[in-house]
Amino acid sequence: MRPLRLAIVGWGRLGRACASVVHEATDVALAGIVQAPFEEAAVPRNAASGGACVGHVSELGAIDAALVCVPTEAVPGVAQELLQARVPIIECASFEGDALARHHQEIAHAAWRHRVAAVVGAGWDPGLLAQLQRLFEQLIPKGRSHLSRHVATAAHHTAAAEGAPGVKAALCSELHDAHGRVQRYVYVQLTPGGDLAAVRRHIESDPVFAGVPTQVLPVDDVAAFERDQQGVFIERLGEGAGGPHASLVLEARCDPTMFTARLMVDAARALPPQGRGAWRYSPFGLLPLSGPSLGNGHRPAARSRT
């Protein structure tokens, strides 16, 4: 069984993240990188790692899907051109509200017209994050929700943590839930040979961190973490007559670009062979947007790649 041949269209942060995910996998291969006409920076020669760096997808020959990694405003045009060329696409445009619904309708119409498959919404936010929130609401139908986003740049450097033996750099942030409860996070970059357990004990025993629940978490590079990481907090609290009431909490710290890249590659794996029409991404199966009924989603156990 040969690996899926994937093209990456666009060479920004998302394109580079997708290339990293593809290179790490054994069931997918990078057919090549298609540089968009509006991109100024040239793709490095070694970026494709066995694939080609080209100006148009037609130069790559047969591919199983194209990962659309251009800026959101360019996605509609790029997606339409790929579908017209009968290239299956995976996209994650970050439109909102009515604009997102219209975009999905246009993708579905083009995919059905050109008899090719397309997957929309294969991203973190918008995408999987909204599905997680809906799942919370399904599990607790009577209740209230709270969602907040935070970024690591809101964190602050702390001398108390950075002065701990074995710590090269540190950031501290606090998360407040809907009831005012506080959870503190200290992100530490260790010195060579630094002992995380000893660092954790030192920080937790410092009076500066007393009285507030504190998690000490290691990161490879505090500067990169401060630049790239984002976080989200979702809480769903049951309410109404009777009790006890259920509650669900999700607290995530992540690089949303890398999450999106992993979801896009996962969507490519789930593409139906000889598919026609558009699907919405879900990790539990693709959900049809157009064409005849396809049941409860499609995620083949294996694909024929002869």
C-alpha cells in the first residue's frame, strides 16, 4: 500500500507545519509544495524533502489531495481553481458566521459540479474547537457555557521561578474561571541537566506561589512558547431542578497552527476514494455537505493506492 501523495499549496506558517506533519508520518508523502503567486519569500530548496517546489499544482502529476494553506482571503479562489482541475482539497478557512456558511456552500457546489472531493473545516479554531463545545452542550443539555481564549504573550516573566536552580527561563500565567477560581501555570525552560522534579518542588514551595494551585510545565524554548502558544478554556455547567449537576471542563495549551496541520493531514487520510462532493471534517468521520446521503460519515479503514 503506497502512501498518500499530498501537495501543500502555500508556504506560510501553516504550510510549514503541514510539511512537518507529513514528514513525520509513514502513510503520507509530500508530492510537492505549490507556491502561491502572491507569496514573496521563496520556498527553501530542501523544504520539499523528496518532493518538488513548483508554481502550479499541474506540475506535480498525480496527487491524492492538496492541503490549502494560503491566507483565508485567498482560500476561495485557490480552492475553486484546484477543484476545477479535479484535485481533491482539504481546507480550514477561518471565515465566521454567514461568510463561513457561504464559503462552504460554494466549495460544496464546485466539488459536486467537478466530480471531486473536498473537506472543509479541517482546523482547530474554527473547526474542532466548536465541535468540542457542541459536544459539551449535547452531554449537558440544560446548563450554561463559558469559553475564554488566552495567549502566552499575556504571561509574565517571574524572578521567583527564573531564580530556581536548573531554570534557564520561565513564564507565569493565571487562568480565572467563571466563578473566579484561579489556576496558575509556570512554564519553565530547563538548563542542560536540569531536574524537572527538583524545579517543581522549589517553585511550589516558594511563598510567591503559595495559596494558589500551581502547575509547573516544561517547554523547550520559552521565547518560542511565548510567541506561538495559545490557550482556551471551556466550561459547561449543568443547572436546573434536582442535582447533583454535571460539569465538564476543557483547558488546552497548544500551538493552533500545528493542531490545524495535524487535522488537515488526518482529513486527507479520511477522504473517500473517488469521492464527489464536500464533507465537513470530524475526527469521528467526515460529515457530508452535498450530494446523496452518505450515512453517518466516512472514514475508510484502508484505501487502495495502486
